Amino acid sequence: MTYRVHDPDIHWKQMKPVVGECDESPCQLRFALTNYAVANGYQLWVMKSDRHRVIARCGKIYKKDRCPFRVYVAWKYNERTFQIKSICNIHLCARNFNFGTLVSCNWLAKHYLKDIIMKPKMTLTEMKEDVLRMFSVNVSKGQCHRARTKAREMIEGKLEEHYAKVWDYAAEILRSNPGSTCKVGVDSNASGMNYFKRFYVCLKAFKDGWNRGCRRVLGLDGCFLKGQIKGELLTAVGRDADNHVYPIAWAMIDVDNKDNWTCFIELLVADLDLDCSRGLVVISDQHKRMKMMARRGGKIKYVGRIRATHGSISQNVAGADEVVLTCHEKLDHEDFENIKDLQASGYDHGEIVEAFNKRGIRCWLRV
């Protein structure tokens, strides 16, 4: 005998329990029963729910004139399928859309998977109003918050599952890109638990392309990551022959600190063979990154951003725009002291020189 198999793709309002219908698991059955109850306004109550059986009735058992609806579901004896064994599909109750715990955050999350994908920044107020409009169910903002979190976990997977596969991801990168560099860093505590610290990637094709056909320019920068997974993304980019941005290496780190930047720069210097580099220009908006490169990259010239220089100097010196721009255009560290000889009335050049000295003369060269 052939029994009907539950179709999860049909519209939720058309789901109706039928004797002999087969489901994959008790979870799928409870989801279908909840859809049936919400669509018709029935107060279903799950009396028994374990790994062997599910018994659901309409209304509470202590009511005198309770509804006769009852459904009994259990596993089939000859295959791993959850099947509706018996059902009394008669309702004598009035429609009531106050479902209580029947409408759970898991049920809401399954209905809002596509909505969260299409609109990830949906607010709790918007979600609450949408639930009331679509299902005629009044839920709290707390339920919406838990449902949204569950939906994001279903879409992105749990963070533990993602981070547990980071070594497999690194191994696959090395397998499919021979000669590449991929390093995983973790922090281990006394209990033996590993916590993510950093993840560095430099593909062989990128570093070979930079060494053979790109200009001797290297840009270092980082940006904070927003969303469910926090951290920072460190990048190293260059300039190709067409003066376009050329990616070289990147790293995902847990926090922006000296240890992570030191590790990133050391790996980058080793990949690009910069130990005895000459004529290399490094662009960065942080003085500390330049000092790290100076200690590890040999004889390298550095260019600081005018905006960063001006931002630090103008805090102490009013109206230093023209002088700072002139310094960047005309001076290098060999004739740095000639700033004093600039003829720009109204500026205290001694304060400007002092401000440049605090930033480090050796790190600011001709632009």
C-alpha cells in the first residue's frame, strides 16, 4: 500500500493532517500541525511528544466540553518514517487565534528564512507587524528577536560549526592552490578549548603576479567587520601595470593589536621575499605599521597619507593645511629641517616641526 508523503513545499495554509501521511521526523510533523492550527484558528495542544510518538489534541484536557480532535503519530515498523496512525478530524470548537506557546520562535524562524535573506536588517517592529498581518497572530518583540536569531543561525550556520571547519578550509586552499600560504592561529585555554585568533591567506598566483608584473607599491589597511561575526579584516594590496588595485594577501583577526599585525606583516614579508627589498613604497595610515615594516622589510621607502598627517598636526597647530601639503610635495627626510625656511606668514613653524617629529621624520617622504 502506498501512503501519501508530506510535501513541505505546499502553501502553509493548505497543510492538513491525513491518516497514513508520512513525515521525515517529529519536528516536521509538529511544524505541519502548527501550520494547520494557525491557518484555521484551532487550539491544538501536544499531549505527548518524544522520540517514539506524538499525540496532539484540540483544547486543554481539563475542559468539560473539549473538542474531539485527536491525532496519533508514531514511527513505521519497517522503515524510518514518522506516520499518522489515527486521527479524529472533527472540531466542535470556535476559532481562536490566541495560540500561546504553540507559535514558537522555531516556527516563526522557518517561515521567515527567505525574508531574512532578502531583508537582513528587518527590525523587530516590522517583523511583529508582518506576523500579525500574515498569520493573524500577535507576538511579542522578544519572540521576534529569538525567531530572527534562529533564522540567521539556519542561514549562516552556528558559529561553532563554522569555526570548527577552519582547518578544513585551509587544507582545501592549499590543496587547490599549491604553493600558497594559509595559516590558522588559535588561542588554547587550560581546558583544551581552542578559540579563533587569526586566519591568513596569500595565494601563489597573487604573489607571483605581484613579483613579476606589478609596481613596487604595497598598501596596508584594515577594516572592522559588522554583523553576527565580529573582528577585523587586514589587507595588503598593490598596483598593477594599469594602475589598478591588485590584491596580494588578507587576514581575518579577532582583535586589532600589535601581535596580529606583527604576524600579518611577517608572513607578508616572507611570501613576497622583502627581506632585502629595495625601491619598495609602502602606503599606510598608521605609524606603527610602518615601523614594523622597517624592522622586517630592509630598505623600504614609506609614504604617509596627507589626511592622516594633517589630522594629527592640525590638532595642535591651527591653519596648517597649506604647510602640511607643501611639506608632502617638496620635502623628504634628508632636507626635513628646511620646513623652517618656508615663507608662509601666520604659521608657527616650530610647532609644525615638533608635530612632525612626534610622528617620526623617517616615515614621511616625498609624495
